[in-house]
Amino acid sequence: MKSGSRDQKIEGIRRTDESPTGQGSEARADAAYRFLRNAILTNEIPVGFQATEVEIAARLGMSRTPVHEAMARLQEEGFVQILPRRGILVKGLSPSDLLEIYDILIGLEGAAAERLALEGGDGIAEVVQELEGLTKRMELALDAGDMDAWADADEAFHDALVARCGNGRIRRLAATVSGQSHRARRLTLNMRPPPKQSAIEHRDIIQAIAAADPIAAGSAARAHRRRARDQLVPILRRLNFAAL
Amino acid sequence: MKSGSRDQKIEGIRRTDESPTGQGSEARADAAYRFLRNAILTNEIPVGFQATEVEIAARLGMSRTPVHEAMARLQEEGFVQILPRRGILVKGLSPSDLLEIYDILIGLEGAAAERLALEGGDGIAEVVQELEGLTKRMELALDAGDMDAWADADEAFHDALVARCGNGRIRRLAATVSGQSHRARRLTLNMRPPPKQSAIEHRDIIQAIAAADPIAAGSAARAHRRRARDQLVPILRRLNFAAL
DNA sequence: GTACGCCATCTTGCATGCAAGCTTGCGTGC
DNA sequence: GCACGCAAGCTTGCATGCAAGATGGCGTAC
């Protein structure tokens, strides 16, 4: 037997009726990529799920070619593993994988914060306001005990930090890498102590950016992610998650 | 006419006689990727070169399919751009591209140095020795006035830093990103003042790693790359390189 | 002479056909 | 009863065929 969850539904790919070929580029391949990535992130396709290109192609109503390309991308990003002659396996994240991911986020978000503080001046006020608003949302959600809303706001803060730093490459890399830790963060959301500290640390970052102090901004961003790492990784190790 | 350099030779792809399919996976597609990437990095295929998938496939002695996959990867990494209906364009790097790349390297190498210092203990002595050896090579090359050898050793130092940090993801990301700046570094090699400072800064990094001081190690690594950035980018801007 | 519109060609994206290797299950021999 | 060998099937990688859209050139009209 291949796996336990062959019967998982993968229906419902959004066939945007734009150019089937042409400038939109990679219509089907891209659709397959986005659909599968999203399905894995939301656990619609669980870790350990195994299937062949043909099966996935059939479920998605397309041929093997675009699925093949999507799989190559997903493998590069660590979401799946193409097993030699056995099919495609949805991979989980081990605690050490997560450690790697957090170390990268520490570096990238530090760089983003630094860059934001360096740019300074003009558009910064707007960014600061956005970051402040998201931090406020976190606090409100935390007060209300709504951890999902807290996680949404927290994620939005970190997304905004890298998205607004003006460095498109950082944005793309961070999105890819942090996507991989999405499941882990959500799963452990209730195993962690209430994240009261997060908002404070976010404000440290915001302040340094507003003060146009790149060194302090980078330092604050790294310290924040470091603390998250040192909190999250031990929990996973203790739980002895082989993969999640 | 498409471009000026259609007649460039792209012959000579190394057809490793391993399994044409099977476990090695992506034999031809991977070969195409590596060959093209290398050719672009070494300027065998110059910036501005433009061709179609069919032409490249013919030159490489394979069909369009593996070339197509290779191109998708190269585009994601920023080496080429697939123009809607006009073919594939080898992209150059603008000064702001290079700024982005350096900001990322600042972050990633900082994280690598931090991680190395954190691991501490056992295998660190070996890594420290390797880094020290490469730094020595830089000094010797610099004394001999051999800038190419200096650049080789410098590159090896930075490669070793991220490769030995134990984080495979950092290694891969850094390799991809730093590869893109390869041409720029080489081209400006003789436009910069003699890099006497580099060896000193490398030793700062090495010392902090040896002392198991992650904060200092990260800080030193970032400071080193920051200086390189602030030296290189203005040169490119001044030269008004649209792309290189 | 210039500008606009139409047609042909070119290029890519996807579907399908083909080949080859690994895996696995069964049969046989010890 | 167990282990080894063989064969068949399954799965992926690559080649090729097909279709569709955009671009550029050429012809015509003003």
C-alpha cells in the first residue's frame, strides 16, 4: 500500500480562463504549483501523502507535463520529495529542518529591517504605520484569546516587513522559506505560552526603523526571531515529532 | 536580427553516461541547467544573448522539454528572462540588483557565522583552520599581485562559511544568490582599491567563531559584507552600468 | 510619403507516445 | 521454510505533435 490518504480530495482547481498559453505564462503549470502548495500548506494534502504524477494530473484535470514542472519546483522548495520510481511524497518538517528555516528567517528579516531603516525618510512613515497597525491587531487578538487571529496578524507583520523592504529577492526568498514553517507554527500555536512578548519586540523593530537606525533594526528583528526559534524548536524536539 | 551573439558556441555538454532516466533524476534537464548556468557565469553566453528554446535544444543535442525545465529554473534564479513570444534573454545585473543580492548575502552569511559559532566545540577547529587557510591564501595572492587567485580564495572563504555552517538550506540559497554576483565581482576586481582590509575582517569572523561568540560572529560577517556592498555598488552606479 | 490594418509566421505551453530502469512479487531451488 | 533470481508492471524522463496567441512585416489607402 502506498499511503493512508490516497482518497484525499484534490478537486477544484481554479481554471482561470485567461490565455491558456501566452503571456500569462505557465498557466496550467503555475496553477498546479499554486494549488498543490496551498493544499499542502493547509494540510488538505497531509504529510506522508504519496501519489504519482499521473494521479495528480488526473485529479487536476491536466496532463503530466505541467504537474511534472510543478513538482520540480515543490521539490526544490522542500515541500515534496520525488522518490526514484515510487511516486511523489509530501514531506514533513523535522525539528532540525525548522531550525534551519528559522536561522534563515533570522538572517533575511534582519536584512529587511536593516534595509528599511536605511531607506528612511519618505515612504517609511507609511510602513511604520502598517507595522504598528498589525502589532496592535496582535495585541487585540491576544486579549480576546483568539490565537488564530493573533497568528494571522503576526504572519502579516512578518510578511509586511520583508515585502515592504524594497528588496524583491528578499521578499520572494522569505515567502518561500517561511511558507515551509507555516504548518509548524500553527500546530504548536497552543503549545506555547501566550506570546505577550511578541508585540513588545515588534515595537522594538518598528522603533528602530522609525529612528532610521539600521543596526538596531536588524538586531531587534534577529533577536525577535531568535527567541521564537528557541521557543519553538525545543517544543518540537520534546514532542519528538519525527516530521510534521 | 535577434541579437549580436547568436553564433556563440554552446557545444560540448558533458553527457555523463549514467542512467538517462532513473535515480540520477533529470539527467538532461539537469545537465542543461548546469551547462547554461555555468556558461552564463563564465560569460561564454554573454548578457543580452537571445535565443529560442529550439535553438538551445539543438545546440545541446536534446529536445525542447529539458531545456524548457532548465529555463524555468534559470528564470526563477534571475539569470534569464523568458520574453513572451520572443525567446529567452540572458539578463544582466543592474546596480540595484546587486544591492539586493548583497543585502541577502549579508543576512545569510551573518546567520551562517552565527550558527557556526553556536555549534562550537567539536568540529569547529577544523572549520576554523580551513577558513584561516583560505584567508592566508588571499593574503599570499594579494602580496603576489594575483588578483584572480585572490578572488578565488575569497570566494572559497565565503563558500566555506556557508557550506560548513551545517545548514543545507543556507548553503543552497547562498550559492544561488552569490552565483548571480559572480560576474559583477570579477568585472570590478581591478576597479577597487587593493582589498587589504578583507583578510583582517575575515580574521574577525574566524576569531568570533573560534571563541564561540555567535553575536560577534554574525556581526563581523555582516560588517564584512556590508563594506563590500558599500564599496562595490557605488562603483557600478558611477560606471553607469545599465546591466552587466 | 506615411500610417494603419491584416496576414503569416514564429514561439511557447501542453498533450501524448515511447523507452528504460527500478521495484516488487512470485516461483523455484536448496 | 527461507532465500535468491527472474520477469512483469509501474513510473518517470524525454521526444514529438498540436494548438493558440502575439509580433512583425508587407501591402494598401490616404
